[in-house]
Amino acid sequence: MPRTPRHLLTLALLLATAGCGTNSSASPRRPATPTPAPEARVSSTTSLTTTWESQVLFQRRDSLVMTLPDGSKQVQNVGRDLQFTLQLKNRALTVRLDTLVLIPTAPALASEAIGAVWTGKIGAFGRIEDLAPSRGGILVEEITNAVASLLPRLPRGGAALGERWSDTTDRSLRVEIFRTQEHRVATWHAQAATVGDGIRVVPIEIQERFEQVGQGTSANRRMQMTAQGSRSGTYYMTLDGRVDRAGMTDTTAKLITIPETRQSIPTMQYGRTLVRYRPLTPPND
């Protein structure tokens, strides 16, 4: 059986969802709270543009507090900094991973994922559909979760300002060494237009709850994982339908068990994700 890279063993208890807090000095800061925009005529609905190219800076930090079998607690701080190039063209999505830094550092492992390309499309209800990477591997599969979270899910025809909507997702995904089944319920809210970082934006708030159940193998031992968690966050959309930035916070309670030894490891995970989008000039045809 192939050895699991040491870095992935270090992160074996990390639940990654692009998507993507710690007391590390490198922790991302929450986006500044926007101030109400001056009264002005703006569109009564917001929707995602169908043609857009952007550089995406994605930063994720996680703190894990594990309760070991002897009752002692262990804290791990892990993270990753990713840079993508995102392109939307007539609702077709292409995302390329340009750089990746893992914390703790693991340049050789990171290099295996750099250059991977994900393709998919934006469905009628704003979901990223048929998302597929150009190569395999545990790390690439994990990063797929970050890619899936890069865009908000808006209703058909856009969201009216003040509107609330919800969606439910059931999918199979990789969470570190675990192959899991996930059930996720999200509630969205389009706020009134505001001014933040000097530009007018529409905050799209999300509140999610999710459950994950999966199995994996480490050091030739079968392990099982169950998890329940929540996410809250906001995507800030420009009036022309691009995403300017996003910030999310995750809290997850999980239990990892080793059936062979009947050991269990309760773990609390606290994650923070900061995403910034820098529009690029469309390439010349």
C-alpha cells in the first residue's frame, strides 16, 4: 500500500471545505465591515457575470484541538495559501492552480498540485457543476473543495436585494485521508448595497450546516470519521456581477475512531478563510 505523505498525516484530522482560524501570526484578517452606501439608484437584483477572468488569492487557516485517549489535549495549527487563475466564459468555468504554500511547509508535496486545472460550468441555479480536475491525488482532490467554494450560489435570474434562498447539497468528497459523504444545507441572504474598500458592493451572506461520514487508512490502520459543523460568511459582489472578496468561518466537531484498537479522538476544528479576487485583462483573441 502506498505510503501517505508525512504532511498529509500531519493534516489527517483537517477537514477542508474551497475551499477555505489560527493564532499564527500569518492568520488572515476578517474583511472590514462595509459601511452603508449613500442613497443611489442601483439594480434591484444581483447576478454573477458570465464572462470574467480573475486572479484569486485564497488563504485558509485551521486550529485543531484534539482530545487524546489519555485525556490530554493537543493543538495543531495548519494552513495553506493558494493562488488561482479563474476564467468564466459563457458560464464555462476554468480554474488553474498557480502557486501553493502549505503550513507546515512541504514544497515537494505542494509541487505535485501546482499547475492542476479544474473545469466545470455554472448551472441554472448558480451551482458549479461537473467540476473535474486535470489530475488525481489526495491533495488535488482536497483543493477541489476550495475551488467549489470560490463563487456564491445565486438563484436563477439573480437575487433581489433583501431576498433569502436556500439550497441542499449531497456529494462525495475528499477530506484529507478520508473519503466522505457530505450533506450540506445553506441559507443565503442578499443584503442592500454598501460601500467597502472604496467600491460599491452587494454582500451575499451564507449560513451553512453540514454533516460528513467517511473512512480512510493511515499507517495500515483503518479509521472512521464523523463530523458536524457550521459555516458563516459573506461574498462581496460588485454591481457588474464579479466577486471582489469573501470571508468565511467554520466550526466543526468531529470524532475519529480506530476500530482495530477501539480508540477514539474527539476533535474541535476552527477554520477561517479569506479570498480576494483581482480582475485580469481578458486575453486577446
